[in-house]
Amino acid sequence: AGLMRDAAAFLTACARRLSVGELLAPLCELLHDPSAARLACEAWVALFPQLWRTLTASEQLAHYKPLLSTLQRPAHNKTAGHSPNVVQAWLAALCACSPAPRLPAATLRSLAARHNAWHLAMPLLQQSLALAPTEPAWYDALASLHSALGDRDGHAAVWKQRALHAETRRALALEQYGAWQAAQDAYAECMSRWQAGEMTLVNTPQPELALWEEGIVRSAKALNQWELLSEYAKAWPGSQPALLMECAWKSADWERLRDLFRRCDMRSQAALKMLQTYAAIHDGKLAEAEGRCNEGIQIALAQWCSLPPVSLSSHTHLLQMFQQFQELQESAQMLLELNTAQRNNQVPDLNSILVTWRERLPNVWEELPAWNDLVSWRNHMFSHINNVLGRLAGSENPALATKGYRELLWTVVRFAHVARRQNLPQACVSIIAKVQTVTAGVAGEQLHDAFSKLREQARSCLQMPQYLKQGLQALLQADVQFMATPQRAELFATKGELLLALADASGGLSAGDEEAVSQAFATAVSLHAEMPRGWLLWALFYDRAYRTLLAGNGGSAMQVDAAAPPPEAPLAAGAGAGGGRRRGK
């Protein structure tokens, strides 16, 4: 209490003998201290709204153009990487004003991306949108900012409010849930109906048409349909140069890629520097590749600094890009070692980098474009490694000659597994089909991941009724002699699943189908009795047969028990099918 009385007496004495100027002088000196940037920003945000309220409407309108000119000064770019910076302080103060001045949508979008003012520009855009909900510029700016941040839900929310047709909102919802094939079909259906001149879609605004087109491209990337994207980009080369470059390097069309570098005048971006690094490494220009890689890393770091401090989705793409730059540096190192080995006629030591590449993969839940970027470049490097090692190994060491093929097969099979786990079986089947063309001339016993490839192909076909026969044919034609016994057992269990699904798709199980399915499951468990999945599938099959027989006999369990085989019959069948000994219950 005494301390409070002393403080009150001191303040009263200061108020009697000091002027406002004398009180503000030390505050001004403190605000001009370089280490007090946050204090200066907070003071400005607290003072400016009060000053703005004192102005009349005409005075506020008179200050609009000078205010806009102040925000667009090029000098602010020098402090764009600082936090807080001048633009952030101005936008925070404008957010606190009532009414807030309506800045142009394009200006707010540019300031947000350049000065890390996303959290300040978006409220101003939303306020302007609430006042003028029919102006498309506000929707465009908001959707662009959400897309730049990787906020798929925010982007869809803006378009659901703006979209004219229910079909567009349905396609956006499918895309949000990750149903890429259904979303692509929905976008394509909208585009086809519009091209056919359907009355309900004929007056679709141009931005919504562009959304359909972008949705088809996004879905094609997520589904790994790069052949389709390449045809689309070649049909419109002037409007999609970045997509055309991406398709060119993934299809190993390096001549087209270099031609695009010469013809297209694109803004310097990290993705462009990465493509230039790809081409330089492919041409063997390692010094140029190092320079391009360093430039791309610097651009990516600057872009990282312009993003919000806490946001996972906005940083994910840059994290993936940093990994690709790291692998490009390691690729240049491998090329140096391969060149040295060729000159000295020695086998290069690439094990450390190859083991690192196996351990450093994207997460299973990351979308296919991130996997595809990594796997596509690794496949280029594995092919080059295999060509060099094939010349160095000769006929004395055939395992060394196929080292690149083994690494390629392991990586692509892992990619196919991720596609299947993400419920994209069509993408999985197309990935497996491509790797079969690469490893067609290599003996199966030299490719240790041939079983994994066959399993992913068969299990993907299980998810698509139209591919059941193709999956079964792949199992029947496979050479399983070099595979381990548990692997052969798993393939027999998968064969039983395919036979059962094929019989259901054709109208029901016949007596021959039941015998074939039972024989496949019995062979699986007799080959490898310690396979819980095989026993479970076999038990579920007999349980289904029992229930079908029960329903056919009018629900009488007595008749079914009299007609059914004894409980030990499945075990006996399993032992006989595989030639193994009979096990007890």
C-alpha cells in the first residue's frame, strides 16, 4: 500500500510540472531504438486507429491514395524478411480501424505473399468481401492466398461460396476427401457437359471454367497420370510452360526441356532452378549444376521466410523441395565417383548413398506427386548407375551389373505400395506396368523384390473388379521357384482371394469355384502354417459356405450339420494340398 501511494504521488507531481512533450521525448527515443521494433509496431497499431477515427469521411478519402502509395513503396522489400516489418505494422493498424479502408484485392494479395502478412491481409479481404459479395476480385485473392498456403479446405470454402453450380461444389468436396478419381470424373463431366452446350452449364463464368481445368490437372497429378498431363500440356504449350517442363523431365525428354528453357521467359523460382539442375546433371555439367542448385536453395529459403511461422501444410512443399535439392547434390557426388571409377576401371563405392536413399523416403500419407518427383529422378540415376556398372562388372560379377535394377525395383515397388495404401489401385497398377518394361530382361532370381512387385500388383487388382482376371493371370504366370516358402504361401492366399472375388463378380460361386478357392487357401496354410492371414481367409470362406448352405436348407442347422464335412476336414485338405504333415486343432 505504501508503494502504491508513493507511485501515485510521483505521477501527480509529474503531471503538475511536466508537459506532454517532455513525456513523449523518452518514448520517441525508445521507439527509434533498433531493438525495439515490436514496441514501435504495437504503439503504431494502438495509435493509428484512434487518429483515423478523428478524421471525417472526406478526409479519410483524401488520405486513401497516399496510404496506398506508402504501402507499395519498393523500399519496403528490404525489410520483407523481418518480423515485424513496415507493411505488417500498417496492415495491423488498418485491421484495427473502423471502418477499415478498402485496399485493392491485388495489392493485398501481393503484400501478403511478399511481406509475410497472410494473417493480416485475409481479414481485410474477408471484410471487403462481406461488403461487396458480388465482386470476383475478392474471391480470386482469397482463393489464391489459401492455395499458396496449401490450405485446401480454405480454398474449397471460398469456392463453395462463389461457385454457381452444385456440380462444382460436389467436385470440390470429393477433392477435399482425397477421392481423386471421383473428383477428376466430376470435373471432367462438368467440362464435357459445358462443351456439349447443356443449358444448365452454358452460362458458367470463366473463373469457374478455369477451376474445372485446374481440378482436372490436380487430380491427374495426384493419380500419377503424367502421360495425360503431357498430352494436355503439348496441346496448350503457350499457357502451361511450367507443366510442360515438368512433363518433359519426367519422361526424360531432355532436348525438349532445354528448348523450353530457351523459349520460355519465366520468373526465377526454386522449381525452375531445380529443373535446370536436373538438366545440368544429366548433361554432366556438374559445376553448372552446383550453381543452379545453390540458387534454388536460396530462393526456397527466402520463400520459407515469407511463410507463417506455424503452419504445416504451407511448409510441406518446401520441405519436399529441400530433400530433392539434397538428393541432387548427392547425385552429383555419385556421378563424380562413377567417372573416377570408369577412368581407373574400379568398382565405385555407392553403398552409403544408396542406403541413405532407401531410408530417406517421404511419409506413407504424403500425396503421390511428392513421391513421384523423388522416384522419377532416382530412376534416372539408377539407370545411369546400371549402365556404368554393367560395363565395369562384365560376365564375372552379374550381381553387380543388376545393382541399379535392384535399387530401381525396390524404390518403385515402395511407390506402388504407397499408391495402393492411399486407395489408388489404378495408379499402383500403372506404376508396376512401367517397371516391368524396365526389368523385362533381368532374371527373376536376381531381383529380390520381385515378390513384392507381384504382391502389390495382385492386391491392387483386388480393389478393382475389372482387373481381377489380370491379377489372377499375373499370379499364374509368375515364376515362384526362387521365392521363399512364406512368400509362395502369401501368393496362394492372394490367389484364393482373387478367385473368390472373380466368382462373386460373375454371379456366384459354382462347385468348381469353391473347390479352386479352398484348394488355394489349403495350399497356402500347408506351405506356411504360421500365417494367421491365410487361416483367417480360409475360415471366413468356410463360414460363408456354411451360412449359404444354411440359408439354402431353409435355416435348418440339423440338415446342414448332417451334410457338412467334419471339422478336421479342412486341416486334412490343407496337409494333403501342400504335402505337409497334419497338425492338430
